[in-house]
Amino acid sequence: LHHPLRLARELKPRKHMMEEMGAAYMAAGIVTLAGSRIYTSMADTNEVIDEALSRFESVLTAVE
């Protein structure tokens, strides 16, 4: 908020990137809330967590 003009210029590209990341997560089988929020559950097993981490890795390694 120290630079409101810069913030205003960055809003649209940031929103676009979040939409693209949300789509990439969904394609990898990771369901997010509004493309930007991710929640975990205490009921998740180690196998579920390992699978999720593997899916995140596949998405994030594709990011330039």
C-alpha cells in the first residue's frame, strides 16, 4: 500500500496468474478454494499427503 499506483498496475497480472495456477492445480487433481486457498485436514493420511505433495511438485516444476 506504500505504492498505490504500482499496486493498481499489478492487480490484473496477479489475478491472471492466480487463475492460471488454479487451473494447473485442478488439472493435477488439486482442488483449491477460489484458486488461491488450500486447506488440509487432520484426517489426511501420510499416503494422501505424499500424493498431494507429488501433485504440487508436478505443477510447480512447470512454473518458469
